[in-house]
Amino acid sequence: MDALPLAQALIRCPSVTPQEAGALGVLEAALQPLGFVCERLTFNGHNSAPVENLFAKRGQSGPHFAFAGHVDVVPVGDAAAWSVPPFDAVVQDGWLIGRGAADMKGGIACFVAAVADFVQRQPQGCISLLITCDEEGPSVNGTEPLLQALAARGERFDACLVGEPTSAQTFGDMAKIGRRGSLSGTITVKGTQGHVAYPERADNPIPRLLKILTALEAAVLDNGTPDFPPSNLEIVSVDVGNPTFNIIPAKASALFNVRFNNLHSGKSLAQTISQICASTGENCEIVYKEGSEPFLTQPGPLSAAVVRAVEAVMGKAPVLSTTGGTSDARFISRYCPVVELGVLNHTAHHVDEKVAVEDLAKLTRIYHTLLTDWFAHHAA
């Protein structure tokens, strides 16, 4: 099977989170003739929009290899800035252009195309796809509750591949074996509002907030690990809500985010940040926003098969990395080993998002080689 027509069909579904816009139907039509039993599961918790998810499975016993991905995409932004209509899936000069081409409808199409060829040999074992429409949004009614529901009825996975766009500089140069955690928070320092001409009658919270932020900026959270870079705190906003020049504000707030490695948990990191703030001697309130925990897939059959598959097709092994933002792999890691591998990520979420047509063909070959290698290992 050629992945390109399927990728085009998926892109032509304007599935901006949380809408599936026909994309799940496109996948069902491609998978059912291959022997997959397709099931849609809808979740609507957390005061968020209901989300449809697809679980498609072929086989009932033996080793179970899963593929996970999302058909939801981010909004197109300024449609007039695109060189082609963003949902027309135009092929131009060897590139497939459209919202979701890289992130990650192209990867999904490649896996289905690889499976279409692979199952002709009737492998022992199971292959499944877990597809959500809630990865680019709040991620509360997608992969996590889908996995919980499947586990509750006895589904077990031996390995999972996520088709996120992981290639950094050249196609096939990087796969993800883990991700850093993410912790966000709001720091608020309260003062007393007053006239700037009479500072003795007021209490300016801004210098005290700056003292706290300076301490946070100077803090070394750790020096990294062999698998992860050092944890990093970024101050992303400072605000007092003051539109005038002659008022000392009553409070000042700052927002921060930390991307952290597996030397920390969200809870332990929050304690460390609170201690740093307290060490300044300034009083503040910190409200932490629940984020995600770091995870790392230890070396094993899955990561080894990924490396061999990329090397077989591209002639060079990929770097196994933990860089970048979060993905739904953080949920999957609680159930089985998980690795992410996909196309170039440099145009994801951009105007004129695109993927090279030749890279779709290469990724299909890599996925096919990976399936062959992994199932052969488990049959041995």
C-alpha cells in the first residue's frame, strides 16, 4: 500500500481538536479490509468536550504490538498565509502540504501502509492502533482514558510505537525513548496599593517578586543524567495588571514552567521550588498546575528493533533522545515499553506544514522492517 493517498485523505478531514471530522472513518475503511476489528470509544470527563477514540485490533493471542497516534490537529492560523489551502493535501515539488502532514497524519498513514503489506504473511500475534482526537488539546479524554478502559477489560500490550514527528535535522536521525516531565506554577506576591509619590504608605510587591525570580533563575536544579539534559526552569510571564504610572500595585504575579528529568517527580520538584522561594525571606503564594511526569524506556527489544530498522533503511542509526515537549507516550509508558519515531518535525504547527513524499515511503519501509524484526524476536 502507498501511504500518500491515505495521508491525503486524512489531511482532507479538518480534524481540529477535538473533532475527528471523518478521519476515524477514513482509518476504519483502510483497516477493516486488513482484518482489523474497529471500535470507537468516547470519553467526556474533566468538564471537557467529548472525544472519539479509535481502537483497531487484528489478532487475539500472542505478542501484542501497538501503534499510537492522533488525528487531531492544531488550528491553521492565518489561512491566507498558506501557499495552498491547508486541508487540500496538495502535493507540490515533492512535498505533501497540509495541516497534520507532519504532526502526525503522515506517520499514521505510513504505519497502516506498512501493516497492509506485513499482514499478508499472517503473523502470529496481535497488532493494534490506538488513535485519539485529543492529543493537541487538554489530553484528558483521549489516550489516557482509552488505555484505562482497555486495561480494565484485559487488553495487554507488549510494545508500542508512537508515530510523532521525531526527526530533527534529517529524516530518521532521531527517535524518542523518553520525555521530560512538565510542571507549571503561578507565584503571587501581595503588597499594598498606593500612590507612587508616597511609597511609605504602600508596599510594592514587584521588588520582592523580582528577588524571588532572581533566586529561581540562579538555582541549579540538577546537572542532568546520561539520558536526560539538566532540568530547566523558565519564567514565561510577569504581570501586575497595572495600566498607569502613578500607582504602586497591590500584587505581582509570575508564571513559570519547568521541564525536568527523572531525578525529580512533580511533587519533589514543587517542594524544591517552594524552598528556593522561601530562602529569599519573601512571602509568596505558589499555585502549581498538574503537569506530566518524566519517563524513560530502558534498552530492550523495542528500542533495539527501532535502531535496526532505521539503520537498515537509512544506513545510519538514529540518536535515541529524550528532548522535546510532552506526548501521549507519557501515558503509554505506564503499560508497556514505548518508543516514538516519525518524520521531520521542523514544520509541525507551522504555516505550510509539510512532509516529503519520499520520506513517507521511507518511513513505511522502516515501520515494515520494524514489525518484521520485532515479531521475529518474539517468535524466537
